[in-house]
Amino acid sequence: MVSQAVTRPLLRVVATVLVAFSAAVGLSGAQASDAPYPADRPVLTITAAHHEPVVLTLQQLEAMPSKTIGAFFPNLNDSDHSSQWRGIPLSEVLKLVDEKNKGISVFALNNYSHPIPADDITQYDPIVAYQRDGNYMAVRNYGPLIVIYPLDDKPNLRNQDVYARMVWQVEKIVVDAE
Ligand SMILES: Nc1nc2c(c(=O)[nH]1)N[C@H]1C(S)=C(S)[C@@H](COP(=O)(O)O)O[C@H]1N2
Ligand SMILES: [Mo]
């Protein structure tokens, strides 16, 4: 009798903690599920000559170290309107494969591709962005992934050579062996 009276409130506390915990876990999951595509769909493939391909979902990308940088988006031709882009530094992408490289080549859904030299990654560490101003990007909004350079902070990057490296609708990154 006595033990039951003690146990019940205790169970209630345990249950409350469990509910709070799963709500907290659910919250981080809900973030990715706001994306206009399934969070568990592969969005990025990274290949290298001497490494198995690495295939990542949005959820896996979001589990990686991220940073936010300010830049306008050259394609929209509105250099007055800056956005905050959140994504994975290309230096982190390179850590996924062990390949001596001279840089990477970024491939888009529309078959556009462009190389990014290793020097850019060292000097400017551009990101593969999966969010623009807090929103995931549909393919019709140049998503799901866009290479973004820190155009706001570095005026010297505002030129066509760099814009051509800001590949949108990214689906694949090839690490170019040295
Ligand atoms: N997916 C994809 N990304 C791309 C391109 C493209 O055609 N497809 N063009 C590149 C070039 S050459 C530039 S200058 C900028 C701006 O593209 P725009 O040709 O649409 O102005 O995006 C770059 N990223
Ligand atoms: Mo361009």
C-alpha cells in the first residue's frame, strides 16, 4: 500500500521526464521535416578516386558542423539583398574522404558543373548551404543545396569567376585528386 503510494508519483515524474525528452528529440527532427523534400532522402553524393562514395541525407548534413555566412545570390541579380546561408564548410566535406586533392568539382541537377580550387577552400572556406534565411530550399528555389561564398565580408569575391563557382541545385561533389 505505502509502497504503491510512493511509486505512483515517482512513475509520473519518470513519465513526465520521458515525454519532455521525446519532445526535445522530436523538435530537432521536426526541423528537418520542414524541408520541401524528405529529410531521409539522399541529397549529396561525394566521390573520390580512392574512396567509397559518401551519400548523405539532409539529416546527416545537419548533424555535421555548420556555419552561417552572408551573401547575395548572384543568380537573382540582386546584390542589394543579402541572405544568411547556413551549411557545411567545404573543409568539412573534404574531411569525409581521405584524398590528397587540388580542389573539388561541384555538379548540379541541371548538369552544370564547376571546379573549386583547394586555395578557395583554405582562404574563404565556402559552404554547401541547405538553408537560406532559416528556410530549406526547394529545387525550384535553387535548392536543395547551393555553394555560397562569403560575398558580404569579402568584396574581392564579387566577380563572375566566383559567381560561376556558386553552383545551385547541387547534387554531387567530386574530390579532384592531386
Ligand atoms: N546549377 C547551376 N548553377 C550555376 C549555374 C548554372 O547554370 N546551373 N551558372 C553559374 C554561373 S556561370 C553564374 S555566373 C551564376 C549565376 O548564374 P546565371 O547564369 O543564372 O546568372 O551561377 C552559377 N551556378
Ligand atoms: Mo557565369
